[in-house]
Amino acid sequence: MVILDILIHGVGWASIYAVIAIGFSLIFSASRIINLAQGEFVMLGGLFGFTLYSLKIPLFFIPPLSGLLVAIVGITMDKLALSPASGASPTSLIIITIAISIILKSIAALVWGPTSFRIPGFFENRTFMISTGIIINPQYLFIMVICAASILSLTLFLKKTKLGRSLRACSMDPVGARIVGISPEKMRTLSFATGGALAGLIGALIAPIFYASSECGLNLGLKGFCAAVLGGMGSMPGAIAGGFIIGLAEAMGASVASSYKDVIAPVLMIVVLYFRPEGIVGGRS
Amino acid sequence: MKKSFILRWTFFIGSVIVLPFIFEHILSISVESLLQTGFFIMLSVSLVLLVGFAGQISLGHAAFFGVGAYTAAIVATKLGLSPLLSIPVGTMVGALIGLFVGYPVLKLKSFYLSLATLVIGIAVYEFFKAADPLTGGEIGIYDLPNIRLGNLEIASPLARYYTVWTCALFIIFLCDRLSHSPFGQRLRAIHSDEQAAECVGIDVFKTKLKIFIFSVTIAAFAGALFAHCSYGSIEPGEFSVTLSIKVITMVVVGGMYSVYGAVTGAVIIGLLPEIIRNLGSFAAMDLTQITHIQDALFGVILVIFIIFSPEGILSQRKERTDVTGKKCLLSIRGIESP
């Protein structure tokens, strides 16, 4: 019965990590930038969600609205810090995104303070028991559904719409994309907006189970990032696979030694990075 | 060359002697606030060899600083060894872990290396927080013994300041000599072009591993010294990724390509906040708020420097004489003829 418990919470967190990882992958494939501020985007999503909640916005509108707000943050970050630095080495760009994550975290700590906030879930106080001892919070199931839906709609966007196809063209070959009239700069901004929106959405969604605070970004970002690297940077199926591996490994690890839970993801990532730097799914080097 | 060397070191030693008096009597800031800068100097100087000279980025330097500090602290408190023994033990454990980490990690290229070191930094930090019986968890380890030389106990702030800064000066000297040695030339060659370096007979991987272990060992030594010669306690928060990024900021601000640049960066990043904090208008603010404002400023400074001046304040784009005595330009990509 413990196994069922691990499975449900594991899959819940796995889908969360998968969506965060997709944010990383999307930005990386469109711009070759590893955006380490992605975790801070998730954190901002949760905190914006709380502010919207305290403004008495209906619960149903909070996740999409936080997504929109964080997308604006993503666009601002791209315009202010990353487009002036275009052409810098990959490592410099990584350092810039870390610097931005520190800036966002400090600003969040100044605005919202050190406290943790919780938004009530959609199905508040309606936890149900499958059998004795196993209590399931329906928010987990809800998160799984929304994650699946957002992955599906993102796939449709990338495959079926003109904008999505331009984004993919740009990730395959920026020069070639420019020749046929697609601006890689615009696609980079678009990828930051989409990545930000995904992170904001997921941040507001997990606030009922995770408590949003200015400190929570690093950890969430790290897990999502490890998932993205594990699966193969820039590959969507890879990000999903990576998210599931980390989510389930963590749920299992937590039932054995809960205090070492946060060490599992980085260790898994380093092992995979050493044997297969291109990731489990990724084929491109 | 010889003359400028003597002049430079007279200036260094002189300012190290005078600095605490300026701080205490003119700016009325306690000497303790200078301690941290001494450790910053050791960290940034060790990192500049790795990043600026060998071109291998490490975003997890704080982890090795932490390993040194925690090992020394655990050895001193749990086994009751004197700091004179626990500091070398901490340094050696740091070097060993550097070997184990460096061997797989340095095979990675470009940004995979920075990511791996970053993640190692986070993993080590999480380990400090999680391994409660050993590391004291979130609270850390306190009541650490001071260094004792015979009957002399290094306890007063001024004594601790001189110990730390003497070590810092020694490390600056060591790294400066190393950067001018044939080994330093090999590092620059690797930075300029790994394949070309391989072609002229440099064992690239071995050289990278050597400099990584050297750099990490200095960081671990600084950490071990930090455990015994700073505030008498350590906690995991001091060894988080923020510190690694701060050290990177120092290297970027001061100049990626010289040891003295790293020193300048460390002094600027270390001392400015202390001076600003003691200015009247900030004194009324909450301490945590000041910390957040400082962190945000570090981020802004880092972004601005990477965008506008990636070579730092002490940029080395100037004329120098190379090994053969010819004038040449030392630039980002190593040595170019003018």
C-alpha cells in the first residue's frame, strides 16, 4: 500500500518536474541559453498567485494570470539582460541567468518577506482515502491533468501553428531560419515568454501543496534542470522522461531517507552527465 | 619587472598592516568585517587560475570551501584535535574530493562543465543541511576552538585579521608565481586552443586536473582556516551557491586574466558592502533586508560587467613582454603578437 502512495505522489511531482524541465528545454532549443532563473520563475508564479488570491481573484483564473505575469518577467529579462549580451560565450550567458535568478530572489524576498504563503486548492478539504492509511489530496490529480494538458497544447503549438514551427526551425538552424525570414531574436523572446508562462502556471498550481516562498525557487529549478539534462537538453520527450525518473526516484528515496531527498536529483544528473552527456533521449551532441 | 614587483608587494604588505587601523579609527567599522574579505581574496585568487588562466569554469567553488570548513570543524570538535592538525586535514580532504570530482567532471566540455560544477555545489550544500548527526544540520557547528601557537591563542579580532590576511598574502604570492611559471604558460595554451596545446605535447587533461586540484585545495584551506579563525561557528548557509556566484563576480569584476585582478575584485566586492552598511542611512534598516539589497546589487553588477566589460577592471589588454623578451599583447585568447 505504501507503493501506491509513493506512486501517486511520485507521479504528481514527476509531472511538475517534467513541466519545469520543458521550460528549460524550450528556451535552450530556441536560444542555446540555459536559463537557470527558471526556478525563480516558478517561485514568482507561486507568489504572484498568492497576491492575486489576496486580491480576491477567482481561484480558477489565478494560474493562467500568474503565467501571464511571469511571461512578462521573462520577456523583460530577455530584453534587458540577454539581448545586449548576445554573442557572449555560453558560460557567460549561464552566469548572467544565475545573476538574474539572484536578483529575482532578492527582490521577491524584499517584496513578500521571508514567510511562506499558501493558496487554497480547488478541492479544498476534499481529500479522500483509497484504503486505510492512504490519503490522497485531489490537487495532485488535478496537477497531473493540467500538466498533461499543457504539455499536449505546447506540442500542438510547436507542431501545428506557424509560430511554433518557426520556433522549431530556429532551434534546428538559426542561420537557416533567418534566411527564410524568421528572426532568431524574436524567437528567443518568444521562448522566454512561453517558458515563463509555463513556469508561472506551474508555480501557482503547486502553491496549494508546496507553500510558495522566496526561497523555494532554487530547489524547484534544480530538479527541473536536472530532469532536463537527464533526458537530454532541448528534447521534449527527454524532459518528460527526465521529470518522471527524478520524480519517482525522489518519492522512493524519500520513503527510505527523507532528509537526503534533495541530493538524489543532482547525483542522478551527474552520473548521467558523465556516461551520456547528451542525455538519455537526446541524440544531438 | 623586479622593481615593480618589490613596489607592489611593499604596497600590499603596507596596506594589510594599515587597513585595520583605518577601518577602526577613521571609518569606525570593526576589524571583524575585514576578516571575510581575506577569505574572499583566497577564494577568488584560487578561482582565477582555473577560470581565467585554464579557461575551466567552476560554479561550485563554495562547496570546496565548505568541505574544508566542515572537515576541520568536525575533526576539531568530534575528535578533539588541535586546529593546527585539523586545518591540514580539512585541506587534504578537500584536495581528495577535488580529485574524485575533477576526474569525471573535467572531461566535460563548455557549459556542461559549468552545469556539473554548479550542481555539485548545490548537492554538497544540501548534504551539509541533511547530514544532521555529522554536520549539525541547519544549525551547523559552533564553539569551534581558536588556533593556538604554544601559549599564544589567536582570539582577538586583530590577531585573527593578521592571521587570515597573512595567509591570503601568501596565497596571492603562490598563485602569482604559478601563473608566471611554465605551468602557467601551459594553462594559457589550453585556454587559447586545446587542440593546439595537445599538438605541442601538453597533456591537456592532466594539466586541467592539476590546476583544478590546486585551486580546490586552496579553497579547502581557506575553508578550514575559516572554521577556526573567523566567528567560531559555521552554518550551511555560508557555503551556498550564492557564495560561488559572489566569487565569480569578484573574478569578473576584477579581471578574468590576472591574479591581481582577482584580488582587486575581492577587495571591492568584500569591502564595499561593509562601508555602505555603515553609512548612516542604511544603519536603520533591517539586517536581512540589507542582505537582500546587497545580493540584488551583486547580480546587477555581474550582469553589467559581463555585458559591457567582460575583461574586468584590470583588463590585461596591454603591452607586456613575453618569455623571449619580445613585446606582445596579452589578450583574452592568450598571447598574440602585436
